[in-house]
Amino acid sequence: MAWAEGIHDFLCALFERLDGHATFREDRWDREGGGGGFARVMTDGALFEKAGLNRSIVMGTLPAQAAERLGGRGAAAGSTDFFAAGVSLVVHPRSPRVPTVHLNVRYFELTDAAGNRMDHWFGGGTDLTPTYPHEADAAHFHRALKSICDAHDASFFARFKPWCDEYFTIPHRNREARGVGGIFFDHLRPDEDQSKLGLDALFAFTAAVGQSLATAYAPIVERRKSEPSDERERHLQLWRRGRYVEFNLVYDRGTHFGLHTNARVESVLMSLPPLAAWEYSPVWEPGSIEARLVEMLKPRDWAQQPA
């Protein structure tokens, strides 16, 4: 699908330019049961400790457990055929001053045994996970995403921003936020959503989200990449990465979909950082960078904050 290939290539070029040193290694994989994809991974870059970019087009019969999780119409019986195309990205910077970023865009179709389409929809989004409490970075990220959403439908940002705040939380940590959010959407159906956008318009919107990091994230990287950091900040970064791992393995829909549909495990788990840490019941001093970061993770209207 040219839509997914174009986004994949765009993002690879963007992050190779930002890093300025490392390039992506590509592995092609085939899925037993139908389809496959391309995994591109950058490691040990000048700026990025690990960057993973997946593109996949898979099809087949949906297992019952995956059908229940997916939430598409007609999928409850678990005997539904599916087609899914998407691009996903997770970037773990080397510097604690540069935030981690995640992005995903996807398209699903469900068909019955006769090949009749029962449902089709778009999903995706992007969110920012800082280690250092730079509030201006969160404001910039949200303002850029609002501008992209507004260009397609004035209601999108107001709907997708709180959805992101709700989705990227860790229930077993008392609903602690993974980061400062962004946008998230799912089951966005042509001609049926509030906006009544057609198939082509929704492809255009998800493509714009797929390319959003050029304006939402790249300026943050350029702003922070030369700032000095210390071992204390590195320790904080590894602790926050531990939270990232917990969310991705326990709650992330994309991870569950990949594992339950026999996708390539290395590609499914490429979102995990190269290093992470778990500290027992930490307590932070009031006013410390750790305490300021925890406070910053509470949802707020970042798009209205000064950048």
C-alpha cells in the first residue's frame, strides 16, 4: 500500500537527517498466514540510542481473542477475515533532555467468509514522553498537532487529545500517565464519524499525522540536542523507560495485535528501549527535577500554554 510506504520512507529520512550519523537497518519479514512487512531500526546513533520504524501489511483470519480486542463490527465471533496496513515508530533518544516519541497510523478492514466488507476504519496518533520537565516542549508538540488536526476537521484535536490522555496511562500505577500525551484515535470510519469525512479524506488525515513529527518533534530535537545532561538525569531517563516498557507490554493495542496475529516478534517488540530500570518505590524531593516531571505528566491543555 503506497500510503504506508510513503509515510515509512518520510519518517526514515527525517530521523536519519536529525541524527546525522546513523542509518536504518532494514529487515523484511513474511507473516505465516498472509502478508508481512519491513522493520527499520537505527541503533547507537549520535542522537538516538534506538529508533524503530515498522511498516506492515497483514491479512488472514482473526483469532477469537484478537477479534474481541479489536472491537470491529462483526468480529465478536472470532472467525472474521482481516486486512491491516500501518506504520509505527518509537524513538528513544540518547540524551535525557530530548523526549521519547511514538507514532502510529493504521487502516483496518474486516470481511466475512464471502469477502464482503463488514467494517473498515482508521486509527493512530502520536505522543511525547519527556524525561526532563521542559514544559515548552509539551506546549510546542500539542500546538503543532492541533494545527494539523484543524486543517482537516476543527473537532479532531478536541476529541483526540483527551482520548490520548486516557489511553496512555498505566492502570496498575494508579493511572499514571506515560508522558504528556498528544493525540489518539481509533475506529475512525469513512462517512460515519461526526465529521462525515470520506475514505480519501481520512487517508489524507492519517498521512498528515504520519508526517506530523517534522513540525511537532523535530524542532524539539534541534532545541535540546546540545544541552548538557548528567548521571542523575540518565537515571531518571532509565526509570521512565521502565514505565514505558510496562505500558507497551501490558496495555498497548498494537503490541497485543501483533503478538496475537503471529507477526514477527522482533518487529512487534522493537518499541522497547535498549536499557531501562525499575527503582523500588522512589520518593522525590519537592521541587526536584523528578518531582517536577511527575507533576508535568498530569494532563492539561498544553495547546494553550506558551511555547
